[in-house]
Amino acid sequence: MSKRTALAIATLVAAASALTGCTGGVAPSASGDSNTITYLIAQPDVPENLEKMRQEIAGFEQSSGITVQLDVLPREQLHTVLQTQLRSGSGPDVFSYDTGPGFAGVLADAGLLHDLTDAYAQNDWQIYDWARERVTFDGKVLGVPDQVETLGIFYNKELFAQHGITEPANLAELDAAAAKLKAAGVIPIAFGDQEGWQGGHLLSMGLASRIGSQGMTDLVEGRVPWSSPEVVATISTFFDEFNRKGYLPESATAIGYDNANALFYSGQAAMNATGSWLVSDIINAADFEVGFIPFPGPDSRGIYAGGLGAGTFVSATTPAPDAAVRFLDWLQSPEHAVFDVTELQSIPAFPVDTSGVDAGPLFTQVLEQTSKMSSGSGDFGLNIDVLTTNQFNEAMEGGLQSVLTGDRSPQEVADALQAAFEQSTGS
Amino acid sequence: MSTATATRSVLAQTRREQGRLGVLLVAPALALFGVFFLFPLASAVFFALTSWNGSTPTAPFVGLANVREMLGDPAVWHALGNNLQWVLVGTAAPLLIGLLLAVLIWSGVRGVLAYRLIFFLPFLMPPIAIGIVWGWIYDPVNGWANRLLEAVGLGELARGWLGETGTALWAVLLAAVWSYTGFVVVIFLAALQNVDLELVDAARIDGANAVQRLWHVILPQIVPTFITVTTVTLVGGFSVFDIVFIMTGGGPGNATAVLGTYAYENAFNFSRVGYGTALALLITVLSLPFVVALNRVQRRLALRGMGGGAP
């Protein structure tokens, strides 16, 4: 064999090795130290909460000898940036991320999450069973759920009183209240759907009250098609009818989540349809009394939609898995859980003694609801997007935006939801 | 050994040494070309022929299935339509505005340096920052765009620019044109320094007006620069991603989706790295004919001796 031939073969082998090497997972994580972990969370809605968290984590660092580098990303960038970071091997060791197949499930499918099944057994973590299911993929528990939440309508009690409006007991009353507010120059419902996920939450609220918890379970589990008349009616009511009647801000698809909230805080809008995670922000930003009600059903006061929000996950490539697990264990300590509840108004997914907590009327109401939901004693609808796949969520979010912009009808979007559901579940 | 033979031997040795030196000199560039261009390209082609999901150790080979899927995927055609609009307007607008501004500045305005800085500044801003800032400008609640319209009595035109199907793509495109025009201005200004002023003066004396001087005297002297800028802008139109991703994420619905955002969505949101890579390659394949054609035009013009010199 001539030198030239040998060189050519060596080059080919190197190229082939490099090509196949490209398919072999991701590089080690950022910190590179077994006693230091990077912890990424979404930017808290209330900026002061970040400093509180830093101080709380400093206590853990002192007692454990583990260094925790806390990083934040704007909430809307967390899904896109984190996934890319993890795939390129430069992601954090521990991070907060939404649960369910459409979010953490995508990371699980890509092999980006550390298996915590053994850690659960060794540390006897008391996460609610229903919550643990949301972070279990292919029989492996891959995260620690840490945010129980409900979805409903926050309303400005002062504006309601000023315009002689009481809590709506059904959809017709909500319609009447919204018409009254609009006539008075108040935006009835602060709703911005620029990011798209807000539409999914609103559909969850509407469906919860229209078809009940069992009806939603049937939808999510494929026993009832998404193209059914109830889904079409729910989409039609809020995304078409309410929008055309001017109950939502103009160009809702151009308004981001934060700006929609700002409309509510400033008193320009009387209601805000979103989740209980906003309580902390509301307490800080609203200088009026706020009530929290479920999205009304056609003939009833309705029920709250609810479920699990975010969870905490560990990168599959972390060089510090033991330190990460110790950190997760501390996050579930009773002391830290009380800190979460009292300081951040965040509700963990395991039993917490809140008997001595001075939470204020709004958060007390939310605590009672989530307590009922967690123990299985109340009737709650489901939050769709944490239970469905990414393909379905994309179809839902884009589809509902299209109804708001008038490009597609509720029936077309409902049909698209069913098609996406069938495609993503292979049914 | 005769003198002639000795000379030939020395010449041959010199040629060999020159050859070796040539290889040595070219080797670093070749290595960089191989590592940063050929290898990624080969990887992309490889993955485009697979159904890899981004995590499995092996990438199942599917041949041309991704290409067949692309051809029948309505979302691809929709995104391609948006790309074509972007290419047409996103290329023509910065070129025309940039050329006019450059000629105006070049023709004797005071404070050329200040103008250069002002126009070039947006090009130095990262697309993420541009996207965020223009997102604020377009915000229907607090944005300047609507407030400005209301202030000048055009309040009925106020709308959610990024939230309506009919305006979203154009609103993003306007932000991109704003950021890119400064680059075109600076490049054209550099080229205009090489324009023969005697020819311009002669044309003026012969009675040519400003437009005629621009079209018949100035433009022919900067054609190579014009083509270079056109090529860069045009390719940018096919590969546009960041500013669309930041400002609208492809929405509302999929109104502003371009091939870049659709490729990202497939590769990262749906874990369809193979299909996403095939879409990314489609962007390259679509750009290539334009680049080759413009390159040929530029070479032909150079042979004819046209142009005051590329920057």
C-alpha cells in the first residue's frame, strides 16, 4: 500500500468516525466540578423574589458545602434556549422546566434528563402520586414536581363593585358582565396570546367548566375526539365570540403575557384569565382587592382547571449528580417548602404544613384549592398543555391564535387538534 | 554533467521546493475549510438522509424520505412563500435605500463620519436586541408605532402589528431592513470613494441630471459592489431565522414562519433532527443558484473592465 493510499484510507476512517461520533450524545455539562452545580430557573415575576431565593440557597450552601450557581432566563426563552443548551452539552446541572410530555417529555425523549428513580427511593421523597406521574417517562422518574397550580379568572373587586357586577355564576352572566365593562370603557378580560401558550390555558379553563373533569380526562386520553361539538363550542365562545364582541384587548395575538398582566394591574382591564402562579405578582403589583373564580360553565359557576406546572430536573450529563440530588432533597425539606409558600407563593407538590402561614385572603383561597386538588377531594379540570405532546401543543397554540386573527374557524382548529392528537399518539 | 543539465536539475529541485512550500502555505486554509465547511456540510447531508431524533446512538437511514416529505408538506411551501417575499423585499429595499443614502452622503453632506456611524450602528446590534426593541415599538398597548400614528392623526391605522396575519411578516421585515440598510450604506460609501469624479463632472457639464448621472455614470462604476451586496442580502433572505424567531416565533398561527423557523421547530421542538436538517439544506440549495449566477455576472463585468472596485 502506497503512502498516498494509506493517507486516503486514514482520512476516510477519521471522517467516518467523526460522522458517527456526531450521533453519540452530548458533551459534559457546564460547571465541571462535582461539588458545584449550576441551577437555572425562569426569571421570577417579582424581581425581589430572586434575591430571596439567593439568600435561601446560601443557607443550603453553608450547610452542605455545595456551591450553587443560580442563573435565570426570561420565562419565554427557557423552552428554546435551555433545550439547545442541553443538546450542545453546555446546559445547567439542575433546572426548572415545565412538566408533561410536551415539555419535559421532549427532553426525556432526547435523553437529556438524569434518572431520579433511585433518588426517590433512597430519599423517601413524598411527592404526590399524580404529580410524580407527570415526570415519569418510560417507567423512569426524571424530575421532581414543584409547582401545583390552578387556572381561573382573577378579577378586580373594586371595578366589579363600581360597575355593579357580582361574580358571574354562569357563562351568560360573564357575557353580561363583560358587555357592561366594555360599555364603561374598561377592557373586560386582559388576555394576551402573543406567546401562544396562554390560549391553551384558556381552552383548559373553558373545557373544565363545560365538560367537567371526567370529560377532560376522556379528551386527553383519546376516548372523545378533540373535534367534538363541546370543544368547538368552547373555542368559539372565547376565541371567536368574545374576541369579536371586544371583550379582549384589541389584537390579543400581539400582546405578550406580561403586558396583558400590566393591563390588569393598572386597572385598565377588570379580569385576567390565568394561573395561580401569578398570585405573588398580583399581591405585589395590584393596589386593589383581587378575587379568583373559575371560568364559568354554560349553566354553572364552573370548576377550576389545575395541575402541575414546573418541576426540577437534572441534566443527564451533569458531572455532579450526587450534589444535584442533595440539592433536590433540600428543595423538598419542610423548611424550604414553607419558604416557597410564604415568600414565593409557590405551592410544592408534596404535603406542607401551612397552618401557621399568614398568606392573605387570595393566596389562602389558592392554598385551599390546591390542597383539595392534591388530595383528590375536589373536582378540577385539567391543564391541557402539560398532558399532551409538543406536536399537539403547537397545533393548539397556533390554531387558537388563528381563530383570534380570523384566519381559521373553531371547527377547523378542533379538527386540526384531533389530527395532531392522532398523529402524536399514533392512534 | 553539462551546465544545461545542472541548470535543469536546479530548476526541478526549486519547483519541487516551491510546490512543497505551496502545499504548506495552503494547508492551514485547507484544514480550516475542511473542518469548518466540508465536514459540517457532509454531516448535514448525512443527517438529512436519516430520521435521527437527536438522542439515539444511531441515526436510521431513510434515504430521500425527508425530501419526499418536504415536497408534500404544505407548511414548507407556506414558509418558502414567506422566504421569497423576504428575499424580494428584504434585498431590494436595503439596496435602494442604502444606495440613495450613500450617494446623498457622498455628494457633499457635512459630517460624513457621523452619518456613517449613525447608519452603521443598527447593523452592529445583535438581531436579538433588534427583535426585542422593535417588539416594544410595535406593542399595541404601549408601543411607539401606534402612539406616533395617533399623534399624526392616523390613529385608525393603529393595530397589533405583530399579531395580525396581514401585517406581522412586513413588520418584522421592516425591522430587518432598518438594521441592514446601514451596512449597505457603509459598503456603498466605500465603493463611491473609487468613482471617477471627472466622469461625473463631465456628465454634469453635458447636461445630465442627478438621476442620469447616478444611473449612467456612478452606478456602472460600483456594479461589482452592488452585486456583492445583493448576493449577501439575498442569501440572508433565504437563511433568515433569528429576528423572526425573536419577534413572532413564526406566529400568529404560522403566519410568519420561514424555512429557518420551521427547520428549528422540527429539529428541536419535535425532535426530528433529520427532517430539520433536510429543511436547513433546502435553504442552502435554494440560495446556491442565485449566488452562482450573481458571481458569474460579477466575473463577466470584471472581464469587461467595469466597476470602480469592490470594497
